[in-house]
Amino acid sequence: MLQRLTLLCSLLLAAASLAAAPTIYKYTDANGVVTYTDKPTRGASVFVFQDRMVEHLEQQVHLDVDRRSNSAIFTARNELFAPVEVELRLSGLSNAAPGTPQSIRKLIPARSSVRLLALNAQKPGQALRYTQAFKYALGNPGQQPEGYLYPLPWVGGPFRLSQGPDGAFSHTGVKSRYAMDIAMPVGTPIIAARAGTVVKVENGQAAGGSEASGNFVRILHDDGTMGVYLHLMEGSVVVREGQQVAVGTSLGRSGNTGNSTGPHLHFVVQRNTGMGLESIPYRFSQPVQSLPNFAVGAQR
């Protein structure tokens, strides 16, 4: 069964790398085996891959506004175990004191609050009006990545690369362009490839699931980069947010959760480049062979 899944996953990824991006179809046969193909098949539906990652940081990054008769005080509150860059923009200002900035950007350290702005009325007793927009991004853009060779973040194998950096199927967005997908059986032990602090975990997504990334663990490293381990098995994550981990610490088990074409680990390293996370290049400390491109009879 694993060989069949690997073959199907490879065929799908290889076909997606051709010059004209094909339509991908998904169907389940009489034996319950899910198959992906670029050939229209009776009973199949079009498979749409969503290259996104939802972490629901709105539950841990907040903008608190203390509104008074002649003023409004804006404070950013960060409950995460990692710094967060925030940006507050004000538009439609009316009766604001001269010199009031309409945009302010600050770094909020982990587990802390920082006052962003005190907005005061120019004419006390008259209405102070404004429209606010608040954005945030994980990480400190002022830190620079250090050279690091990542040990393989799993136990067992050998396993092979089913999609590498700039993979035409799904590694196209800024958050995942340098990610690597490693085909492996569900339940393979996943371990930390670099020491750091666990920032965010998701552990309750079933196979398929409602979020594209499935279950995952995000770890902040000393140089400000973050390693993310995605599509983990439901209920398998054994670390908690705020926990310090060393190289080799058990994180969970591989799975097939989220918007995944087959059992694999999606591993990506990201950093904040200025109000946004971006995938950055990295290397494993030992070679990982690629799966063959069955669509054209060559090696990827």
C-alpha cells in the first residue's frame, strides 16, 4: 500500500511540474484507496490545492483600545512565545491633535504588551473619530539567519523527497517555496531538527481536516528563524507551546492531515522579512534522494 501511495504521489507531483499545469482529479475506488491523477476519471472531482497555513494568531495577538472622552490609547498585547511585529494604521482622522502619526510599526516581545499610540482630541468635548487597521506578523525582522545544516527531522527510513523547493504543484507561495515534502508512512516519529522554543501547535485536525496545513508544530530558533513541521497525525503532538526543545526531541508523528495528497512530512524554515513570513532556503545535513518521476521516466 505504501508503494502504491508513493507511486501515486510521485505521478501527481511529476505531472504538475510539466510546462502546462494540469487539472488534478481525486477519486476513491471500491477498495477505499484515494487516487490523484491528471486524467479525467468517472466519479472523480477536481482537486484544488490551497497553499496556505492558518495558525489563528488572532487568539493570541491583540490590539487593546482604551477609549476615553478625549483620547484613545492603543496597546498591542502578545501572548505568544515569540516576538511579533505589529502595524497600526489610522485613517479618516477627525479632531485629532496635530502631528498625530497615521501609521506606527513596532516589535512586541514574547509574552508582553507595548503601548503603540495615545490619540488625543484637538478640541476637548468634540468627537474624536478614526478608523483603525491592525496587522501583525510572527518573528523579528531585525534578526539575520545563521548558517545551519538541519539533521533529518524523523526517525526511520530511508525516506525520499516527493516535492522539493519551488515544486510546481504546491511550493509556489512565499511561505513555502523552499519547503521539502518527504513521503513516509503515517505514524513515523518526527523529531526536532534544531533547538528552540515551541511557538504554536495544532493537534486536533483529522485526516482531510478543515485547515490546509493539518496538524503542525512551529519552533522558534535563536537566530529568529522558525522551523515548521506540518501534516502531523491527529493527536500525536507531544510538545506544548512555550516548551524548550533540543535537537532530537520528539514532536509527534507524521500523518496525512490537512490538504495533503498522501502521507508525508512537509518541513519548511521561515523568517519575518518585514510584516510577513517567508520561506527561506535550508539544507539537510545528509542527502535525501528524490522519488522518480514516473510521468516522464526520469529522476527528479
